Amino acid sequence: MAKSKKKWSQDVTEHSDAMDLKEGVFKSDDPKKIARSVKHSAEKSDRRKSSPYRAAMSMLTFYINRAGDQLTKKRRGTLEKAKDELRKDFARQPKD
């Protein structure tokens, strides 16, 4: 029997080899704080399989996609701004 999507994403969140994230990091209202925390986790991880930037951005994107319609417009906006802050922190070009 195949795992449901919810179970799959929960399993990834709880047992991913990508990074260990600070608990509650995505609940912050400060995009810079979210970006700094995710960046720190990505740089400290010895289990990630890609660059720290890609690992951090992937984890942030995964969270946004997993939450889907459950995110308020304000919350989604904060998380999208965190992606922009992450790009700045890694000296990448911001998305227009």
C-alpha cells in the first residue's frame, strides 16, 4: 500500500537527511531571522547532498509547498521574503 502524500511529507520533515532545523523556525514573523536560521542549519549540516544555498532554499520551498493552502497570505508573504533574504545572505541575485 502506498503512503499518502501527507505521510510522505511528514516522514521527510521528521527524518530527512538534508538538515536539522531549529524548531519553530518557520513560525517567525521575521524573514531575516528565518533566512539566517535556515542558512545556519544548511552550512552546519554534514548530511546535505547539495550546496548550502540549494539545501536551504529547498527546505524553505518544501515547507511552503507542504503547507499549501493552509498558509495565510501574510504568512506566505513572510516566507517568500525569507527566500529573498536567503538569496541576499548567499550573495545570489534576488528574483524579480
